[in-house]
Amino acid sequence: MIRTYLLLAWTWLRASAQYPGPMITMAIGSFTVNALDVAAIWVIFEHTRSLAGFGLAEVMFLYGTAGLSFALSDMLFGNVDRLSQHIKAGTFDTMLIRPVSAFVQMAVDRFGVHRLGRAAQATVVLAIALSRLDLPWSRVWMIPLMVLCGIVIFTAIFTLGGALQFLLTDAPEVANAFTYGGGTLTQYPLSVYGDELVRGVTFVVPLAFVNWQPGLFVLDRPDPIGLPYWFRFAGPLAALGLTAVAVLAWRAGIRRYRSTGS
């Protein structure tokens, strides 16, 4: 499956390389547009020294880790939540009859390097934040793990959003509320939101394990709502659990799907 994904991705990249101008322009545009989010954070800190008790470098750290996880997940698997377009156009039928996983085909559809712009922007922000935090190595080891778990969690949410579109074909915005909405939510300390929302994104849709709970460990901060300390290390468990739910939902959607007849 991985080999098939790489071959299809390479095919799309070769096609995109035929028009390097638009590809580079889109990558630069993505970098610039997402940089506006950082500008908004700078504006906030022009009027306050902390946001929910977190300093500028700490907020940038949370922004960078969440942004990098989301950007890589969106680049590699984000097309899955565009399933409704293929269902309405009848092109999903074609994917089902090919000797390749429909999920892989959906994920790699129109794969383009221009999406690296968002990932590059998040990487720059994260690097700047780490240079200012001076974290001990005894906590730095968590950062690659939290980014990896974040990628898995966002990919599972993209998959759940795609599976939902087997049922709600004309409502892709419902899925976007959890995918792109979740990406935006995790860019800030969750303590700026109400306790009910924090519990919801911890126990229902586990976005808190993208960067909040492991981030509390890295930054050596107490949990504002008093959740157990071991939650900081539960990211892999949350990622695996949500992935299992996403796989079951996707398979159920495939079984429920009825051809458009195209």
C-alpha cells in the first residue's frame, strides 16, 4: 500500500512539475497566508504579556507543533475529506473497480508539493519557538512523538470526515468543522476555552493529544483543569484508538455506498 501511494504521488508530482510557475506560486502563497495567523498572535501579545498564562514563545511552540502535524496530515491524506466531490461526479465508482485501495487513491488524488508551504511555515515558527524556550533534553524527546501522533490523529479525523460523506453527501462543511476547525483550535492553549470544551476535545474528539497534553509535559506546566499527569503520555493511545474508529467508519461507509451508475 505504501509503495502504491508513493508511485501515485510521484505521478502527480511529475504532472505538477510540468507547470513549475503555478506550483511555486501556490507554495509561497500558502506560506504567506498561514503566516497571517502568526501575525494575529503577535498582535495579541502587543496588548498582553501572556495568553491564558502562556508566554509568546510557549504559544508559538503550541502553534508550530499543531501546525506542522496538521500541514503534513493535510498534504498526505487531506484529500480524503473531498470524497463528496467524487461521489457526486461519479468518479469514486472508478476508484472502487481499480486494484488499488480506494482510500489510497482518495488520499493521493491531485497530490501537490505546493502544500509544503504550510508545513514550511509551521516548521519555521516551531524552530524559532524552540530557540527561545531553551528546553531540557529530558523533555525535548516528546516533540517528535507529539508531531507524529498529531499527524495520525488529524489523519483519522480526515478519514472520519470522509466516511461521514457517504451519509451526508452534500454537507462536506460538517467534516471541515472537525478537520480544519480542529487544526485552528489546537494552535492556541486550550485553557483559553471553557472547561467543557477542553473535556470534549480530550474524551470525545481527542484533539488535546495533538499538542496540548504532551505540550504541558514539554513546557513543564500543570494541567489547568486538573487531569491526571499520565495523560501527557497518552498521545499514542489516543491516536491508535481514534485510528481504529476511523478504519471501522471508512469500511462501514464503503459497504453502505451505492454506485451512482456512472
